[in-house]
Amino acid sequence: MTNSLLAVMIVLAMVAAFAWFLRTGRFGQLSARASAISIETATSLGERRQLVIVGVEGRRFLLGVTQAGVALVTELQPTPPVTEAPRP
């Protein structure tokens, strides 16, 4: 009986911790850090064909995507930082 009660208490504590993480948004922060891949842009070339620029850990790749698979077209230069033009 005591072991069953202890097991139920542990499960309830885990559910409460999970609900707290969801409410505070901590899981979103963890997943944002874990995701090192970003799709910068995708352009359709017709039926089920696309060119996609993907960023992976600071590197950029141009990929060709078709129904048959994905192919690396080329590695692109890093995006230069955006600077504002001086105002007159």
C-alpha cells in the first residue's frame, strides 16, 4: 500500500512539473536552442520542385528539392550583417 501511494505521488509530481513547464513556456526556449537548422527561403519551380536556402550552424546551403529527393546545389556565402544607410 505504501509503495503504491509513493508511486502515485511521484507521478502526480511529474505531471505538475510538466504542467508548470508548459505554462511558463520553458519547453519553447529549450527547443529553440536545440534547433540548429533554419529554412531561410523556399522558391517553387513548378509541380513538386523547389529551391530552398537552409541555414545549418552558421553555414548556408542551396538545396534542390524534388519528389525523388533532396540534392545539394551549392554552399552559399554567409549572409552579411545588415547595416542601415546613413541618413542625410
